[in-house]
Amino acid sequence: MIRPILKFGAAELQRESEPVETFDGKLRDLARDMLETMYAAPGIGLAAPQVGVNLRLLVVDISAGEEKGNQIILVNPEILEAEGEQKGEEGCLSIPGFTAMVDRPKRIRIAGRDTRGNRIELEAEDLLARALCHEVDHLDGILYLDRISFFKRDLIKRKIRKLIRSGDW
């Protein structure tokens, strides 16, 4: 089921998500819905707060569904190590139509659980590291706008306010 994606300004996007404690069919259904929503948008990552669910759950597929087996579903993710630096353009399904250059680690090691509660640990670099860091930020109530210069952030926010006033947001 495709779920509506919350847009910038929604309070749910600015709060820290609660840890998942129950690994059941509802959680697996939510993860499946999030993947379907992400692909339909289209995007390469989605966090539960973006669909209005205050849980530490994220989905990522940097192939955007083009390659089988690239789906990553992480419950209660935690970045264990981060090294290096990469600067790249980021967008967000909750801030459609806008992008900015964001600094992220070049390589990370991340751990979490699958939807059945089994521990997962993986290493990621480049675009995958960027996508995972972006989604973990969502779980902490942080948007990529919070990681860019005040000037660029203010410019984007003013444009969004104008879109809101015109009814186009």
C-alpha cells in the first residue's frame, strides 16, 4: 500500500523516533508499504517518520528498484563507525523539488535488526553510505536542510513558504 509522504513543515519530521520493540507482521507490513511508497515516489530511501510513523525503521535501495536484491530494511539502526568525507547533492521525498550539497561520511559501518529481530551489520560507502546516513538523520528528527549553510537553508525555506501560500505545496 502506497502511503502519503509527509512534507517539510510536518511536526512528525522533527521528532526523534521511538525504538521498535515488537517484531511482528505489522512491522513487516509497514516495511513493505514503505518500499512500495519509496519506489512509487520515486526515491532511494525512506524513513518511517516520513509516512507518519514514529518508529526507528528505514528502507533504502540505491538502485531505485532497478536491481534485484538491493533492498535494505533496517530496524533500530545505529551508525557504529564513520570515516572519510564526501560532498554530494541530496534531495528528499519530504522536500520535493529541492536539492543541496551535503557533507556526509564516505564510509560507514551500521548495525540494526531485520523485521524479524535478527541482527544485521553492514558496511557502506559512497551513495549507499549517504542514503543510510540521510535516513538515520530522519529517525533523529534531522532533515538534510539542517546540514547545509544558513543562507541556502533560508533560501529553500522561503521558496517553500511561497509554495505553501500559493497552495502548491
